[in-house]
Amino acid sequence: MGAVENMALVVCLVVALLLCGVVANGDVIRMPTDVGKDQLLAGQFAAWAHKHGKVYSAAEERAHRFLVWKDNLEYIQRHSEKNLSYWLGLTKFADLTNEEFRRQYTGTRIDRSRRLKKGRNATGSFRYANSEAPKSIDWREKGAVTSVKDQGSCGSCWAFSAVGSVEGINAIRTGDAISLSVQELVDCDKKYNQGCNGGLMDYAFDFVIQNGGIDTEKDYPYQGYDGRCDVNKMNARVVTIDSYEDVPENDEEALKKAVAGQPVSVAIEAGGRDFQLYSGGVFTGRCGTDLDHGVLAVGYGSEKGLDYWIVKNSWGEYWGESGYLRMQRNLKDDNGYGLCGINIEPSYAVKTSPNPPNPGPTPPSPPPPEVICDKWRTCPAENTCCCTFPVGKSCLAWGCCALDSATCCDDHYHCCPHEYPICNLDAGLCLKGSHDKEGVALMKRTLAHFNWAGAFE
């Protein structure tokens, strides 16, 4: 390593040490006095990127992300000067514009009209109507909430929310807190819900009931993308529920009673910039009622005269208060909707029956047959055939992309996941939209296999 590189390394280490208070403890910001110096900011950005595993495809993209990150940092500084009840910080979303954040992480539009068409397993009643709610409750302290998970770029918030409600009532009824499979809902609950493209918690409850139960997270782990339903694992019914109920709409006292009884699935509008950068405190920021994100209400309380909900999110532990959010409750003049619409559409799973005997680890379903490209070539199961040597409408050679329903790029060499269908060959990225700057790396095709069975038919 030369002298220049050594000096650069020393500068970065010194900067990182100076800034340890900035990026630690949930990314709460303690702004340095010389925040305007680009060298200091560049070091802070490097430390933040390392912490969150951010890798950029090119110097131009890294420079662009630095500018976005710096703009968010300045927004955080302006917010801190207001001395509000909540604070912002450099969350893992800090290198995204708010438009990018909303498109990538809160794009799930929850169709309220579908909820009005009650599933056959909805009771139509509200069991907590005549109950007395205590002053505060936190189901985390009672062992009814599993660890915070991360949905990634998959729009599966509805599944995390529904699974959280099932986990909660199962722990309350059986004393056993079992982490359940979100991926099973993403892969197999396809009648009304749409996997990574969104869904509704009530219909997830319907699926669990009609399926006779749901598997564990350990047996059917989360992948973060739409996969093929593993029927064997879907039939491993470890935890059951009997029905579900909707909390009366726009009734905060009813929601309080429900949360006093168990963790409750709720929908909120979560696309605001303050939501993107939320790091702690009681959130009182601006948001509407365009419900775009499913979360789990796991308690409520008060702090310094400010009432709040305790909400479990599915954006990982490096957001908010270790993955949780405290949201103001008991607003005035909000038409009963609650902050961010939290009172509009709550529901919860109902469990009265015991679970069946645990079947233990389940062998995976037999793999599907190979994918046939033509008479002469095949690809492995759950791959996509991509032509590598087209001649007119014919193909003289085939390659395999190691993903189901992949996009074959025009260079006849690369491919992209179906959820990132745009091939940006210059940047080496697969993108969700043509104007996106961030995506996943292009995948290379492998050679197709000779189709012995088809060749001699």
C-alpha cells in the first residue's frame, strides 16, 4: 500500500472515530460543528455505508447516493432544531430520496373495498367490546412478540403483520412463542393476496384457517422474493387459528381494548420522509390515511403526558427503536382515523383450539422437472431459458438464468430477476423502473444441458 493510500486510510479511521456517536445507537444524529466539510461527511457516509452493507455499482452511483444521503442529513439537522417528541437519524434508507423510498418499501396499496367483502372465517363480532383496557400494556414484556424481521424489498408487509398477530395469540393461548413462516404466505397464499406485490391481512388469516394451520419460520424460512409454494411445508401445520375479527373502524377506544387483549394487525400510511428517517421517540409527524403498509400494534403507553402506540415494523432492527415505532394516539380532530390512519383497518386472529402435534422438520417437496428450452436443450428446475444465439425466429443456442420467470437481457449473456425486469447493461444492474438508480447486479447465464430424453424421441 502506497503513501497516498495509507494517508487516506488514516483519515477515514480518524473520521470514523470522531463520528462513532453519529452512527451508533440507532443512528441518532449528534451533528458535528464542522458538518459542512465534505471530507468529514464523506468519512461519515463511508462508515454508514459499511454498517448497512451498502455497495454501489459505480463511482457515479456512489457519488449520487452521497448527495442524496447528505440532503437527508441536512433534513435531519433541520428537524433536530425543532425539539419535537421524536428524532430522525441515518437509517438504512438514508441514501434514498423519499420518492424512491415510497416506491420501494411502501408501494403496497391496501384495497379497503376488499376488506368489506368479509371472508368466510370473519366472525363479524368484536370480543373485546365490553372489556376494560389497562392504562398501558407491552406484549413484548409478556413473551407474545417474536424478534423483529426484515421484509427487504419484497412488498410482504401484510404477511409480516398477519403472522405477528397469529404468533401473538398463539403465545397468549399456549405460552409458546413460535416464530411462524411469512414465506409460506408469500408463496402459497395466492387466491387474493399477491406475494411481494402486496396483500391484505384479513385474507392471510383466511388462508391460515382454510389451510388448517401454518408452518414455522425455521422450517419454511423467509427468502424475500416470490417463490414456488412448497406443498409439503405448507401441509406442516404447526400453529392453527379458528377465525379472525375486525376492530370497529375509526374507534380508537376499541383499538385500545383489542391491543390490551392481544397484538393487533393494523395498516398505516408510512411513506413520509419522517417515517423514512425515524429513529426514536413518540412520532407526531405529518402523515395521511392512504394506507400503504401493514404493521403490528403490540402495546400502548404514555410518556410525559403524550399517549402512544407501540408498533412492530418489518424493516429490520436498524430502523426506529430497534425495529419498533411509537406513534401518538388520542389525537384531537382527526375524524377518528388516528395518526397515519392506524384506527381505520385493525384486525386480529382468534384462537380457541389447541395446536396439532408438531410434525417436526419437513422434507422439501420433490423438485419440479427440468425446464425444456427446445428439443435439444433443457435448464435446471425453476430456471429460465434464455436464447444466447438467435437467428431470426429460431434459436441455435440456449443459456439458463438461475431464477424462475427471469428477464433475458438483450446482450444474450445476462438476465434479471422478474421483480427487477429492466436490464441496465451500462450500469451492470437490474432495475425495477427505468428511472431507478439502485437495483441488483446483473446475473450471468449458464449453458443449457443437452436434452437426452427429447433428442431421441
